[in-house]
Amino acid sequence: MRLPIVAIIGRPNVGKSTLVNRIVGSRRAIVDDLPGVTRDRAYYEGEWLNQHFTIVDTGGLDTSEETLFASKVNEQVIVALEEADVILFVVDALTGTTGIDMDIARLLRPLKKPVFVVVNKVDNREQLGATAEFYELGLGEPYSISAMHGTVGVGDLLDKVVAEFKKLEDITTEATVNETLRVAFVGRPNVGKSSLVNKLIGEERTIVSDISGTTRDAIDTDIVWGEQKFTLVDTAGIRRKSKVSYGIEMFSVDRAIRSLRRADVTALVLDAVEGITDQDKRIIETSNQQGNALIIIINKWDLIENKSPKSTKEYEQDLFREVPHAQFAPLVFASAKTGQRLDKIFSLAMTVSENNHRRIQTSLVNNIIMEAYTFNPPPITKNKRLKIYYATQVDVAPPNFLLFVNSDKLIKESYKRYLEKKLRENIEFAGSPIVLSFRSKDEKDTK
């Protein structure tokens, strides 16, 4: 059983993403006055009258252009039409019927699926008369709405849409809770995130080109590997804010960061030739702060020349000299182009997520910490030595350990790193950040 799929299509700048936001109830789809902002097909969950469904937001179909993106976007829309159960064909009341609208209508008429002509930008009752013009599309009764203001017709339209669900087979409109692992593919523009995701899912769900910054939205793709359900999140490339212009690109970067915050696993994609940058380091810091598990994918490994059996080890050593705070992360030396080692990404994501949720018995935690303290006690500071009385794990995702001490002011960062190292030597925490916090003996537990 699955949720019914509603595809929203139309030419550029008719308000498709605005309608998605109206239905979803939040500003999830990128909206801008520039045509062609949405390029990939993006998936969201909608609900109306306690019936749940999947909404597919698509790029604007443009039959008058033969540019790279126009053809790629058209391919994405065709895929959305094939998988849709219900189609919302959005047109613009202010511009009236156009040649592109007529071309799209000719594409839709042969489909044996319910199609609703949605006349958007009917912002007041005086504009209702404009709806009649769209009967000439030959797709039945047009429905007037105002996606921007929600004052006209959206509820009536959704009533009609969910009524169609009852005619479908093998679907469910009940919300289901799945133990799905969310993996966010993040990194700078043009390192191959979309190519990796496409290779993993076996279809061109997200648009790929050699032009940096192609992916503007965060694209969710559900997939099952073995018995594990995954949501792969392909995000816009993250650049330094000083390099990001205000508007669509800044919104895309913000969306990428938000997707990272909603993820269980961060898959940082690096270009093997270019290596790691300061911006990649900031991504790792943000991921650690969010408590995500982390894997680092060294993409385009096929482009490295004169490789030897030691190449991966040497690359790893050089990388972790640059980012010592990521030494816990496993590396995958992969190639989206050749498919090299991509099979390891799913299994590693499961492993690091499991490690990130690992909970350790208090007795074992105490044994490890106290043994480390005994063999290497901290130095005396201002005539005082740090004493550790007790240690326990207080949280997961990431594993968080609370140590009760005589004075938390005696904690040195170097000794904190030493204790973390000892925990990792004794317990499998690969791919998971660890948090160590300290509480002085005289502090009261306020929880």
C-alpha cells in the first residue's frame, strides 16, 4: 500500500510552488518571481480531510525553449506524470491561455488519469470571469483559486482531489510511521551530489549538469535497501555566505542547512581532486552540532592519477590533518561516474546511525573512564587536580556522557579529547560524534 500521488504541473511562473506551499501549510517549496526556479521534481506530504497524499512539485514545462535546462526539466515532468494518480494543471488567470498551455493540454488529454485545470491568481471575485477562457483547453471544468492568498477555491479543489483517491487501487490515505533513515547529501556546488543520488536510486530523479548550483531545492527520494528504508536528501551546494547572492541561492543554502538538521546521517561529498575547503569544515562543524552521524564521500576518485595501494591511506591522513574534529567519520572513496564503491554508502549509513544511537551500560562507562583516569591522571592546575567521581551516559544521537567531577573549571580540552579517545577505543562509535559534559560535585541536578 502507498499514498496517492498528486503531480502539480504547468508552464513557468504560474504559481505551482506557491500552491504546494498552500497545501503543505509551510514555506517548503522555493518561490520567486523569476520563471524556472523549480527544476527538479520535489516531493512533499499533504493532508486534507484526514486523508494523506504525496505532492510532486515540478519545474515549468516550456515547449518553446530548447535550452539544456528546459529539456531536462521537461524530462522530470514526464516522469512525474507517469507516476501520478491525479494531475493538477496550473494556469495563470492574468495572462490567459497561451500556446504553451495548449501544448501541455495536448500532452495531458491522452492520459487516462484525472486532470484538474487550476486557474491560479484569481485573487478577487471580479476575476472569476477569467476562468471560462480555459474551457478551450479541452480538459473539463477549470477551478479558480488564489494560491497566494488562499481566499478562493483551494479547499473546494482539494475536496475534488481527495474524492478521486477512493477510485484508486493499492493505495492508502492513512499516515504511516516508518523507521526511515534520512541521509542528507551536502557539500559545495558541483562536487557530484546529484550524480551520486541518481546512481544510488537508479534513475535521474535530480537534474545533473556540469554547471555548478543546478540543484536549488532539497529533493527527498525514498528507497529501500535490503530491509531498511532510506530517504536520500539531495541538497543545493553550500557556499560561504559572502559568496551567496540574496534571493533564490540564499534560500537554497538555508534549505540545505535545514535539511541537514532534519537528517539522521550527514553524507559530506568532497571532490577528490579539489580536496577539502574551509566551507566543508564548517559543514562538518554544523553536522556535529546537530548530532548527526557523519560519513565523508570522496567523489571522483576515478580522476586521481597514479594511484597506489597506499593512496587512500595517505589521502585519509592528509584530510584528517585538516579536520581533526572529523576523524571519527568513515571515508568512502567513490565515483558517481563509474559506480565505484557506491554500494558501501547504504551499509555505512546504517552502521554510523546505529553507532550514533548506541547506549552503553553505566558500569562499562565508569570502567573505561576510571581506567583512563588511573593510567593517565590530569596535571595539577593551580594546586588542584581534577577528580572524576562518576560517569554515565545521558543521551543518544549523539551519545552524550556526563561526568561528575570535583570542579569543571579544571577540565582541559586536551584531557577531554583523551577521554573521548579512550571511549572510542573501547566502544564502536565510528561515524558518531560524542559529547562529554562535566558537572561539579556541588552542582545540583536541576533536571
